[in-house]
Amino acid sequence: MNDGPLLRLDERVDAALLHPDRPSELLSDLGNVQIAIPVLVTVLGLVALRGRSSGTDHWWLPPLAGAVPMALVPALVVPLKAWTDRQGTPAVPPATGYFPSGHTATAAVAYGAATLLLLPHLRTPAARRALCCGCAALVLAVSYGLVRRGYHWPLDVVASWCLATMLLTLTALALGRIDRTGRGRGAGRRDAATGQPK
């Protein structure tokens, strides 16, 4: 990580993008725990309230499935940082532990999990596409800000994309299973007064 062709590639991309300025600082801040986590917690609360008010069985499962990947981010990122012990860019004080990018992983998983939880509640394909595009744009903005500000090498960011993709894929699979199980139970219910399916 601290030498070889990947570092040289990082250095070339970093040299082309590096320009610490206020906009890059603001974009990178969108990956802060203080910003990304409240967004996810708000969505978790909304989904929980909606599920509970609609009388859904196990209404707490989707919010739980959305919260677990966020809890796994520090559990995975911190040991990886210690193991790789990668040095930072020339724009930051000398230190190690920059790989993978915690801010990128936080942004991708928090905003990605929030998106996955909201998708079933949107009625039109256009709304779902807009939400997905907005999430991707937000994560790319954070990633760009981190590299342009010099907080991370490009490869630090790419590694966090891979980690987030793995966690979000597992989350999507879990949410799909919860949805199918819930529909299966609900499909068999009948209203006591009318005898019609609920």
C-alpha cells in the first residue's frame, strides 16, 4: 500500500485532483458521523413508525436490517486501518491508518441503507430512480471532496466503495427476505367480518 504501482497511480490521480478549498471541505463533511448518522436514524424512525402504524408484523425488522450495516462499519474499518497502516497524502499531517476511508464508508452505508429502506415506500419508478441517483450523487460528492481536499488517496475511497457495496448488498437481500416473508404471512389472512383477504 505504501509503495508499488497502486501508490503511483494514487499519486497521479491525487496530483490531478488535489486542491484543498472550502467546497471540497464541505463535500467531505457530508461523510461525517454527525451528518450521515442522523439522516439514517431519521429514516429508521420513519420506517419503524410507518410499519407499526400500518399493523405490519415484525415492523421492527426493516429498521434493524438498515441499522446493522452501519454498526458493522467501524467494526470492519478500524481493524483494516490498523492492519494496512497506510500513510496519508502530502496534504495531511504525517500519520498512518488512512485505508480504507471511514468517511466514505460511513456516507455510502448510511445514505445507501436509508435509500434501501425508503425505496419500497415510493410509488413510482421515477421517484425510486431519483432517490437512487440522489444517493449515488451524494456518495460521489463525499468521495470527490475527500480526495480533492487531500484527506484520502483515491484508492482509500475505492476500497470503501467495495466494502459498502458488500454491506448494502447483504442489507438489500435481508430486506427482500423480510418483505417476502411479511407478504407471505399477510396473504393468508382474512378479515373476520367479510372473509376477504386483508
